Amino acid sequence: MMESCIFCRIIRGEIPSRKIFEDDDIVAFHDIHPAAPVHFMLIPKAHVESLAHADDTHRDVLGKMMVLAPRLAKELGLNDGFRTIVNTGRVGGQEVLHLHMHVLGGKDRLPPMLARN
Ligand code: AMP
Ligand code: ZN
């Protein structure tokens, strides 16, 4: 699983990515199919399948990701807000099974998060 996990492969440098940030615990890189003018994601280096698989041992890295997101957003020019998304599991529409936080933004207001029926 960690062998074939696409984000683990990005962490190991086996797949190219446009990296924004890296330390011992976290990597941030641009999304390959951006859904907004700026669209990047933060991932823990440790393979965690989803937020539903996180436990107390992941508190520090998840806290770091939350604090890092606004810092990187600002560095990329998102001075007037941004959106963070963590898709989780089937219902959440998660496609890559390695926990990741999307950060999206740009000049204009983003569309509504979800359409209301
Ligand atoms: P999710 O639907 O939340 O699992 O989002 C997965 C995201 O990963 C999508 O926005 C994809 O565009 C993105 N993605 C998939 N493969 C790559 C890759 N090799 N490099 C960068 N982003 C990727
Ligand atoms: Zn992984």
C-alpha cells in the first residue's frame, strides 16, 4: 500500500511534483489538476489513509498542517482568504487514500462549498 500510494511516491521523489514546502513531517505541493488559481495540498509524510484513520499519535502533525496552511497560503499570495478541504472516505469523495488537506484560493470568491438542494 505504501509502496504504491501515489503520495508516498511523491514523498520519496519517485513521482515528480511541484513542491512548495518540506520538513521532517510534512510535504506541500501544487495539485496536478488545480480547481482554483492556487491549489496545493499538505500531506503528512507518514502514510495515514484518511482523517477517519487518524488517532492521538497524529495530533502534532495535523496541528502543524493547520498552522502551516495559512502561512503557505500567504506566501502564495492568498491574502484575502482561502479554503481548506479534507475529503474523507467514499462519502467525502476521497480519491487518493493518503490523508491530505487541499488549500484553494485566488483573486475571486470561490464557488459555494456544496450546492444546496
Ligand atoms: P481527493 O479527491 O481529495 O482525494 O484529491 C486528490 C487530489 O490529488 C486531486 O485534486 C488530484 O488532482 C490530486 N493529485 C493526484 N495525483 C497527483 C499528483 N501526481 N500530483 C499532484 N496532485 C495530484
Ligand atoms: Zn501514502
